[in-house]
Amino acid sequence: MADLSVNINGLVLKNPVMTASGTFGYGKEYEDFVDLSQIGGIIVKGTTLHPREGNAYPRMAETPMGMLNAVGLQNKGVHYFVDHIYPQIKDIDTAMIVNVAGSTVEDYVETARIINDLEKIPAIELNVSCPNVKHGGMAFGVTAKGCEEVVSAVRKVYRKPLIVKLSPNVTDITEMARAAEAAGADSVSLINTLLGMAIDAEKRRPILSTVTGGMSGAAVKPVALRMVWQVAKAVKVPVIGLGGIMNGKDAVEFLLAGATAIQVGTANFIDPTVTVKIAAYIDDYMGRHGFKSVKELTGALEI
């Protein structure tokens, strides 16, 4: 057995395979299908300071090699999470990470402060793709200034490893990564969903209630892979790669491009055991190619 463990700036995982936020619930929903302890880390669904109803239906649509979603961060708020969800997941034998979202900097800060006190939550992932209601609805993560502002504010109150999830809907992804790093991020994860839309031609109407939504799945992989490769060369903090990873081969490609760890999202809807299959594939790949540690795979692309 090769050494599959990774250390993401203080966040230690037994293997580099994590679940992407919003695709695996709180983990408990999948425990009848997969041994959760075999997954490197589980990033639970987006959590906000106050309860959110999410967007009106329909809010999901299938696309060629992928899907669109406009769920809108539906959740019952961080206080409900602390009182009702945390007691159920705190003893799961893997890294349970909370994805934190907000509409203002103050929302992010207060949510992170509350989660900081939860002993069994070793890290948070900041979703900076959220609309900033104080600045006309522009997402925090589409400007370096907006990204740096929210990360810097959260860094002041959150003392554990801080992952910042970057939006791909920008001109230069490396600029956003460097802004997050400068503001105190311990690592960056990318990519979040690409902005897309779907139309019902017979009805001449958009399929999603919100018109546009986040595109994920196999179709986004080449874009995600390119951005991970660019960011890994631009920052010193570890990079977590995601976007269209459907199998072990995809995961290895992201590691070779410079990712320290990866996240699996849409593939969980197709096969709830895909994460452990991917971990097994990485182990097999390392054996076939003579790698003793998964760390040796990170950035091993030969150009």
C-alpha cells in the first residue's frame, strides 16, 4: 500500500479524495451506500448565518455530460447546524468540513466564528461565489478586492485551516487565487460551477426558474483542469482540484496538474460509491508507476 495521506496546510486527510459541497448532503445521507470512513474528507452543503429557502422550482436541469443547478444554498442556518446536524456528524471517522456562504462580509464572519468553536470540524471552505448584496449582487469572488475583503475578515476570527473555493467566472483565475492567498487562505479549491443556462424550445422559456445556473459534470473538466494547472503555478498554498471528476483517471490528472487533493461532485449522483473507487484507483496507479506517496503525484506533469 502506498501512502495516500495528504496534509493541506494543517488539514490532514487519510487520502486525497473529498466530496464537493452540495453533492453529498451532510454525509449521513450516503452512509447506507458507502463507508464514509474511507473518504478523505466530506464537505457538507453550504451553510449560511440565517435559514435560506433557496430558489423556486425548477432549479435543476440535465445538460450534455453534466447538469445545471440553481438550488440557491437552501439550508436551515448555522444555528440549526450546530444544534441538530453537528451532533449527528461529529463522530464520523473522516474530516468533516463546512462550506460557508453569505450575502455580506459580516454574514461570513459570524458564521465562521460560530463554526470555529466546533471541535470536530477541522476546517471550513469559503464559498466566495455568493452575490454581495451590499454591492449590487456582484459575487465576492469575481474581483480580487472582493475576494480579499471576505477572506481577510474571516481569517481574523477563524483559527483552523481555511479553504477558499474560487469561482471560474472570472477573467484571470490566478489573480483571485493570489488575492485569497494574500488574505490568509491556507488553500484554495477550484473550480466552482460555470455559469450556464438551458432553454425549453417548445415553450420558448428558460428551464430554470432563475434563468441561469451553475454548470457541473464531465463537460467542465477541461476548463477546471486548466485552471488548477494555472493556479498551482501561481500560488504557494495547496490547491484542491474539482470540476468534472467522474473517475479515478480524472482525479489523477488533477493531481498531476498540481492539485494536492481533489473533490468529487456530480459523479456522486450517478454512483454514491465513486469516492472510494477513485481512492482505490489512485492507489493502483501509484503502484503501477512507482510512486510511494500521493504527494509525489502533485504537479508531476511533464511538459
